[in-house]
Amino acid sequence: MKKYIILILALVLGAFLRLYAVGSIPNALTWDEAALGYNAFSILKTGKDEFGKILPIVFKSFGDYKPGLYVYLAIPSIAIFGLTEFAVRLPSVLFGILAIFGVFLLAKELFENEKKNALLAQFAALSLAIMPLHIHLSRGAWESNVFVTMLLFSIYFLLRFIKSGKFLNYSIILAVLTLITYQAAKMLTPLLILFIVVVYKEGFFSKLGEYFKKPLNLVISTLAIAAVLTIFISSSFGDAGNRLKRLSIFSYEPKIATNIIENKPQLMTRLIAGRYLNHLSPKLLFFDGITVNERGHFPNLGVLQPFDFIALVLGLIYLVKLTNKKISVLVIGLLLLSPIPGALTLSEYSTVRSLFMVIPLSIIIGSGLFFVFTKLKSLFILISLLTLGTTIYMVDLLVSHANYTYAKEYQYGYKEAVRFINEHKSDNVVMTDVNGQPYIFYLFYSRYDPAAYQKQNSFISGGFDVGHVAKLDNIEFHQFSDTEIFNMPDTTFIGTIGNIKNEFDKNNPAIESFEEIKFPDGFVAYRFVKTKK
């Protein structure tokens, strides 16, 4: 027990940072969380998704065609805890905690022939346990977090196969499952698996002949190839393929005059290179440099803790000096390959799509901590104190301040809107759609009968983009002005300050009820109005 005290600390601390108040921090769901949760609820109750399709592998959802494994993972927690924020997020939390142990196993396997490899592996696990980006994406229903854990264990079992000739089936099954977990897996999983095979080609191919001598292994590998082909074909054509093409940077059509100096290939190369380098920039790694999408990171922190740069630099030096260069090539190669899915999208960067980079980063930082612990005890004490300070700061952010940021970046207010609708029954309801997909929040928070919804589903396709639902029962989802309110008796209106302005006369005799829901910073999120009959 004493030998693994750092691992135990990593698991306990990591579990706390991922589980604490996860149902209320973040204090609202994203569209995708609500969609994953409701479709899991629908499968649980009817065996069909919101469109009435029986046990799909890919869920149409808003027209973004979500790989469906997370939906099925959420079914047990929803069956136990009901359709709640906690139940929807619990699978991601558990996979986030499991990744901490997975990093320990992977690092221990990689450094098998190094002295005190178990200690180095424990430092790697501790690094991941307190890594801001991994904590954040473990606390929401992020499919990318589940994908990273599955790919981590697939790589671990692949390395075990290369050394012992065993466990390849586990690696294959997990690799295939990543493809129905997250879109980026379709690129990153085969890329990383191929990279490892190339690095360890002698060990891999020497074991492969023996592997195929067993009929069961041949069946599993054949089924895996068939599954992979089916997944790739189904996601490359039709509406699902259109959606992927739209998100790809290769769909960007620059309006430039074609010449030798300025042309599309040259511009694309610059855009991809810039996006790729953004993921490895010190600003994004160590500071509050993620401003494109606040939902994608821990408030006021980058991918890593600020003082991780010391251990990161020392860890790189430690890896370069290793006698076994394959370890260095593998770990650094995994880091350099991980940002590629994020670099090939229209966004300037995507830490969500490139989340796997936290795995090699934790191993490198763990190597650096191991080096200073064994060689430079005074520096280790300094790094420990600095890390303890930033971890306390991170806990304070999580407990006391995170929801100030999350409220505006998540879909705060929809839960309260559904509560108002249910408390103030009316002939008609008009809800703004300015913040996107209000219907899914109504379905989620009202626990709407999936069988009833499947019969009236009126989804309107968005073509290359996501679609929407314009009407559900007596509820219409569209924009409106405050002048319309007085012309519609016995109607509930849900709107922002753009719909129901500050000058709105809430004391007008036609108004039965008026309520405001505010963000934690005091700004109005939504206004609710119920008119008299």
C-alpha cells in the first residue's frame, strides 16, 4: 500500500475534482448533453431514439449525427438516478477517473525496464489527476473524454501484445469502440495505432503470426475490419457525410486571386500549420489562453497548471536521454500527433478534439517530476509547493467561481424556463430559439414521454448544418417581440432581453405573471411572461 501512495492520492484527488457537485457545476447543460441524455432516456423507455429509430449506432440528433456509444453508457445511470444532469454526466466522470489509472498502467508498461518505473508512472497519474483540461472535460457529458480513455487502454493493451503476445483482442475491441464514441476517433485512432505499430514493428509482426493461429482471433479481427468499414462508409456519405465535410477546414473556400504566391493549397497549408501550432503554444498550455470557446476549458486556466512547464521541460530532457529511444519516440510522437484532428477543423483550435494530448503530456510531466524527485529534491519541494498552491486555487475556482463563467457559456436558464411553463399552464407557449435547440431542453427537463414525442417529431433539416424543431405540442420555438405579447392572451412567453426589453410594462393589466432569471453576475438570462385569458 505504501509503495503506491502517490497513485492512491491521484485517484482520490482526481475522483474528488471530477465528482464534486458534478450535477450542479457546471450549472447548466449544453445542447449536446441534453440531447445525449434525452436519447438515452428514449432508448431506455422505448428502445428507440427521438426519431423512432431502433437502437441506432449513430444518432441523428440535431442533424450533427453523434456517434452513439455515450448514449448507451448513460442508460444505466439514468435508469438509477433518473433523467438528471448528474446521471447524464456520470459516465464521463467515471471514464475520467479510469483514465488516471490507465495512464499509470501505460507509463509503467512503457518504462518497464527503467528503475523505479512504478514511481514514474504514479507521478504521471498524479499529473493527469490535477490537469485542468482533463478535469473540466471529465465533469461534463463530453464524448471526447470517453474516447480518450478507450484509446488510452487500447494503446496499453497493444503494447502488452507487442511484449507478451497477449491482449490484442482487447486492443482491437476498444479501438473499434472509439469510432462510435467520437468523430475525431475516425482519424486519430488509426493514426496512433499505425504509429505504434511502426515504432515497434519487429515486436508486433513477430507476435502477429502466432495470434492468427487461433480461429477465434481470426473471427474477431475479421469482424473488427467489417465494423470499421461499415462505420467509415456510413459516416462518409449522405447527411452524416455532409456534416463532417462542413466542419472540415478543407470545405473553406477562400476568396483570393489565384497566383504563384497566393493560392488555395498555400493558404490551406498556412491555416492548418497555424491551427496545429496553436495547440502546442505556451499561452494555450499554461495560461488562460482559450478564448474561442469558454465551454472547452477550466475558467482562468489553460490545458495544464501554470507551473507544469518546469516538469514538462525536465521531462522532455529525461525522455531524450533515455537509452531506449523507442520510448522517447513513442511518447513525443503521441503528443505531436494528437492535435491533428483539431488542426483540420474550421476553428482556430479545439482542445476538445485534441484532448488525447493530455495523455502524453501527463507522461512527460510525470517523467519530469520523477527526475527531480530522484535527483533534485530541493527543486521537487519547490515544484510541489507551487503545484499545491495552484491546485488549491483550482479547487476554489471550481467550488466558488466556476459557475459565473459557465452560466453564460452553457445554456443557463432553460431549466427554469421549463419550470415556469409547467407552473403556468396556458393555451400557447412561445419560446425564443436565439440560443439554439430549445426543444431538447423542454424534452429533457419535462421528462417528456419519448413514445409520444416520436409520433409527432417535426424536425426540420438544416442541410449541411444542424436543423431545428419549430413546434412541439402547443409550444412554438421562434423569435418574437414584446409588442406581440399583448396581442396573444393566455400565452406563456420565454425570451431574452432582446425579446422582452427593459422597458417592457410588466404591470400592464394583460400580464398575469412576470419573472426574470439572472446569471450569477446579475445580468438577465431570460424573462418569462404569462398573459391573462
